[in-house]
Amino acid sequence: MLSLNNIYKHYGEGDGKVDALKNISLDVAKGEFLALCGPSGSGKSTLLNILSGIDKPSGGTVLFLNKLLNNLSEEQLSAIRGKHLGFIFQFFNLIPVLNVFDNVYFPLVLNGYITKSEAKARALHFIDSVGLAAFTDRKPGQLSGGQQQRVAIARALAHEPQIVIADEPTGNLDLGTGEAILDLLLKINQETRTTFIISTHSSQLKARARRVVEIKDGALVHDSQT
């Protein structure tokens, strides 16, 4: 599904050059639940940006669904992200003036791949799937942190992506709420075979992930699959 081959990423030139990623090769199959671990500054976020086409590598290739992302235009990359990738963030990134339903519904409409009626049906379905059917009219400020993250998960899943990319999805939650969100992600992974790639510092998530990849100083130092 996703293949990174000899990925390098550097910023600056000469004496100011910084190597953010060094010769990263990684294959991800459909249905995997992968935890990407490493200390702050290790290159996790840079790697997520490259595999999702938000950033381009300085060297190496990125293949997603047999498409070489390196040479695609920003418009083509944006279309791939909108149709095939879902994103979950540490700080939820919900629109505060919109209610739960609209936070899930409007991104589907803006993507333009489905009709408004199908977008409405999907939004309601995925809001229900994360346990928030009774909260569709509430705005983010009226929800707990865990509930806001559930909305963000519903939003990420609603366009039925091939891969969900999550950057510290439990990092802004207390231990118990984080465990509940992890349970939900694992359940969705098992039921839908959606691939999850999750950047995390969480020992809970690392312990329960089916595959753990660790990077340090921009280099891949451990892959539990190998």
C-alpha cells in the first residue's frame, strides 16, 4: 500500500545543513496498525509529512497505491490526500463555530467526491460509530477533550480513507481518556482494515500496537516486523 525507499530529507545547505531523515526505507501493508516512535526532534513529524505528500523528500521515492508521489503536482497530491488519507491531530483541529455534525459533514462536501445526501449519511454514521450520536448539535467547546478527539476521528474516517495518519492522537488527553481513544482506534482498525500510522510518545500505544517502528536522529533504528 505504501512504500518509502531510501528517504532522505535535509534543510539548508553547507555548514547550516540539517539532516532530518537519513536513508529511511519502510513498507506498510493494508490493515496494519503501526506506531511510529522516537524522542522529540527524531524526525517523526517530518516522516509523516513525507509519506502523506505534504512535504517532498530530498532523496528517495514514495509510492502510494502504486503512484510515485515525488513527481506529482500539489494539486494532484491534495486530491490524493482528500480521497485516500485521513488525519487525526493532537489538538483536534475542530472548527469551534461548527457543531459536531458540521465538523464531519463539511469536509466531505468540500472534497467533492460524494453527494450532499451521501455526505450527510456518512457523517451521521461515523459520528454514531464513535459514540457521539447524541451530541451532533454540540459545538467543540461544549465537549470534553476525549469527545473532541472522537469527533476528529469521525471526521478522519468519514471519507473512508485507505490510511489514517495520526500525530500524537492521545498526547493531549489524560491517561484514562487516552486509553479509551486507543481502544476505539484498535476497534476501527480490526473492523474496517483501515491502515493506521500513528506518531506517539505514549507507552500505552507502543505496547499495544501490532508493529512498532522507532527512529532516532533521523534514522530508522528498530522495526518490530523485521
